[in-house]
Amino acid sequence: MSPLLIKKGAEANLYLQEFRELFGYGEGKVVVKERIPKPYRVEEIDRRLRSSRTALEARLLSEAKEAGVHTPAVFLVDRKEMKLVMEFVEGERLKEALARMKKEERRKVCTELGRTIARLHRAGIVHGDLTTSNMILREGKIYLLDFGLSEHNSSLEARGVDLHLCRRALESTHFRIARECYRYVLEGYRREYGGGAEEIIKRAEEISKRGRYIPKEERAWR
């Protein structure tokens, strides 16, 4: 199969391609992430930024996997062409899966999501885009995708922002079950992270209140 465009983004395009087509052996499909040039940047600076970001994303994916987070395997990093070739993770996006789940299954999955985020944070990594569109559910395991906005950052603020973004994503996409899901996420996060989890959760709550009024009944998410 010729490369099939499956997602067009502001920073990169994603293509689906046969493994054999790229490497001359093997079976299955891969995802090719190609960072696109930005015409408003000086060309040399743009190339350096895209090259370093491509390498960093590959490294973060591998480090997250070592920390016990399910992520796509990285097969190739091409810093010259700004391409990242990764495993195609077959499964259902968590965005669709959550909507059809019964409460007990939803609790199990959201608790596991919290544990996954905690593993990432304990490894000194923040994801930066924790939406359920960037998560695949396969055989009961949650795979985190798209580390394009991820970074090494162990600060309280960065971890709090990551949790806050997860909450906001649940509110906007799964508003009917968002409160319940986030409680389960925090349940798993506390269990996996251990000491220090409460401080991060508190910071996430503080971040959510910045710049806007929150009715009293919305404040007790814990």
C-alpha cells in the first residue's frame, strides 16, 4: 500500500504504511510521522528545531516504555527527513471506548489511566496532550500516543498542568461521565505515584481555578 494520510496536524502529518514497503522484510503496518516545515521560521532554524524535536520524541517514547508505560515501538528515526517510524497500535481509541463502557469497566480503565500518568511523571516526563484521542485501548491496556508536546520536566507545576489537561479533556469530550472518570484517574494516580501525589493533585486543582470562577459545587473533584 502507498502511504495513506491518516492525520494532518499543525506540526506533523501521520501516514499509515506497510512495514515491508519501508524495510523490505516483515509484516504489519507502521505509522510514519513527518514533521512539516514552518515557512515563517528561518529555514536553518526550522530544520534544527524539527530535527531535534523528532529525536526527542523518539527518546521520550522509549523512556516512557522503560518506565512501564505502553507506547508504540520506535523503528526508525530519520533526522534528515524529519520522520519517525513507529509501530501501528491496533485497538480502539479511548475516546470512543469510554462512551460505551459500563461503570465498573470504566472505573478499571480510568484507574489504569491514572496509574499510567503516574508512571510517566515518576520517570520525569510530562505528556503535554493527555486527551482520550491520544490513547488506544488494546487488550485492557492503555497505549499513550503522540509525544509531540512531551518533555523532560519533573516540576510540580508541569505535572499539575498534565493532570489539569487530562481533566479538561474529559470535561470537553466526556462531559456526562467526566467527574466520575477523573475521580478514578486520581485514584489510580495516588496508588501508583505514592508519596507526593497529593501535592501534584492539589497543584492541578489550583491551575484549574486560575483566571476563571469555579462554582462551589464544582470544586470537590477529589
